[in-house]
Amino acid sequence: AQTVTQSQPEMSVQEAETVTLSCTYDTSESDYYLFWYKQPPSRQMILVIRQEAYKQQNATENRFSVNFQKAAKSFSLKISDSQLGDAAMYFCAYRSAAAGTASKLTFGTGTRLQVTL
Amino acid sequence: NAGVTQTPKFQVLKTGQSMTLQCAQDMNHEYMSWYRQDPGMGLRLIHYSVGAGITDQGEVPNGYNVSRSTTEDFPLRLLSAAPSQTSVYFCASSYFGLVRGGEKGEAFFGQGTRLTVV
């Protein structure tokens, strides 16, 4: 079974600064997908960024980028130019690429990000 | 396009009561699933479905039933509520493939149901 570990329960960053959230995972599969989801106080789960394991290039979405290290099974999220609206709980999630598994996400325990002025 | 709609948003039950959490999606997604979110534990998979008429258990299925008679709907039933089922419940849907239109193969979530069992 796959596991996802987020070792930072809480992080804090000053507005306009950069912060990196860590995620490691364990799997015996070679083809899979990794996601970062943001959960603001509204409770809504919002996709931040996605990475396909077969792609060597790190995914980027505006101020959000990942550092995907497949051999090390590491998938960190970097938030640049942090904004007050980035304050939320962030979840790292794993999904197998095997058929019939799209509904089966494995989540980490989350990192609560605080953004200060 | 409403996405994934969950009802109710909040619910208080007494121990032993039964209820159904409703979930509907209008994106024609094959896959649907239910998760529960508890403090310090992230989201854990309860049940999932790969299409109408097909369901299977996830990580924490005990005390919950599901059925999928249509592509759009995937209700979650609590047969006899227990305080241990106090949690926030999320329904999610996703496309079979990786990319379709603006989607990126990710799961789309409803807004969650906060359930308290007293």
C-alpha cells in the first residue's frame, strides 16, 4: 500500500517571501500521479498543482512549483511571493496510474500554512 | 456546471440514528468516492465507485454503505451512527483518463459535510 508523509504540521511565511512544503511518499509502482491540494477555511479542496511520475520536468503553476525527486520519492511544493490568500491547509496526495484507481487518492496529514504581514 | 454537490453541509445526529449523505456530479465522471477528514489524519477513503453499479471498499468502510445506480449520484449511508463517525465527509469525482478539456486527471471535491454524532 502507498503512504504519503507530510512531516511539517505547521509552517509560517512572511508575505512576499518563499516557502517550501515537504512531502515524501512510498510506493512500489513506477507510474503514478502526485497532487497538492489547498484547503482554505471554507473547507473546499482546491487543486494547486499536479505532477506525472513519468515526466522529469517539474510542474509549475504561476507562483507554485514542485521539486519532484522520483528516486528519493520526494515531492515538495514551493510557493513564491506568498500572499495572505495562500494561508490554508495543504495536502499532498498520491494516485496510482493503474486502471480503476482514479478515485483512490492517498493523502498526507497536511501542513497548515500561516502567512504573516 | 455545478461540479460536485454535497448535501447537507452540516448535520447533527444522535447515536443510533441513520442518515444518507447525498452527492451528485454533473461532469459525467466515471469515478466517484467518499472520504472522511479527521484532525491530524488527512483524508481517508471510505468507499469508491468506478462506474454505475460498481462499488468497492476503501481504507475505512465499516459503518458505511454506498450504492451507485446512476453515473451522477453516489450517496453514502450511515446505518447506525456512532460518535466515532463524527467527521467532515467529502465526496469526489474524477475522469477515467488523464486529460480532458481543462481537466488534469485530478479529483473534484464537493464542499464537505460536517457531521456530529452525539
